[in-house]
Amino acid sequence: MERLWAENRSTAEGNALHEKAHSGIGESRPGVRITRGLPVWSDKYGLRGFCDVVEIHRDGTLLPVEYKRGRPKAHRADEIQLCAQAISLEASFERTEGSIQTGYLFYGKQQRRTAVCFDTELRMLTLHVANQVRTMLEEGTTPSATYSPKLCDRCSMIQLCQPKSMRLKRGISNWFTKQLESQISNFKSKIP
């Protein structure tokens, strides 16, 4: 939404890991067709994106594979991203909702796949997060930044985000001020 980006070593390593996945060059192996950089969408849920890799098996099974530079995380963001891809793949390939039951996260640090089951709980969480993001985009708001040395100090965006000072810029006081200014502006526009 803010259209900001900054590079660092981690993002460069991630780009290198994704180079083949984003190439769009497919290949065939016995019993499976591999597509790369596949655009997918779900109009029903307002999702759009690209799958790093989709394996299309001879029996029709679709398996999305998302590449990540690091290792599995304590939160579920990677799983949510992959599940959104599965939901979009189902729509793009006109499959029944819930027909793609599994996908994989490939972590570069471990050099192996981690299976992700797209159960009802993860699907509901994914659609909930998608709705929250859509609301933020529509309202033009971003969440408050919370400084975490473990995460922030190695993030490429730290100079743009400035999480140590964001409390002043994005906190409840600022939100309230903006809401008040908006209400005053609307009120003034109705005065003849």
C-alpha cells in the first residue's frame, strides 16, 4: 500500500532463491508437469498472486510449492500465503473448494520441503487475514509498527518503517486525530 521497498542481503538471497521459480519456465518429469511463476486468482475471495511452483500430477492433483529463503517461523504467515495460493489455484483451475488439500513450503536454509495441510481452520484463517488486508487497503491504513530487535534489526525496511518512532505517527492518538479531521471536513462540506 505504501509502495516502499528496500534491499539487503536477505532480500537479495531470497531473490536468488526465487530466480528459477519466477522464470516461468516449466518442465516435465515422470508423472508430473511443473509450472513456475503461475498467476492465480479467486474473484470470489478477491485474491490475486503468483505461485512459485505448481506441480500438476498425472492424476490431476495440484500441489503448490512456495519458496522461502530462511526457515520455518513461529507464526503462520507462510502457511497463510500458501493456503491463499491453493484457494486461488482451485478457482483458477475451476476445482471444487477444498480439493487442494496439501502444499509445500521449501525453506532454503533447510533445503527441504515442509508439508502444509489446508484444513478448515487454516482456510478460515487465510480468508480472515485476506479480509483484514483488504479492509486496510480500502481504508488506506497500516497497522502500528511494534519494534522487535530480533526481527526489526535485520529487516531491509527498518529505515523506511522506523518502528521505534512509529508509535507517535501511527498510534491511536494519530488515528483519532485523523478521524476527527475527517468528520470536521465532512461537516464543513455540508454547510451552505
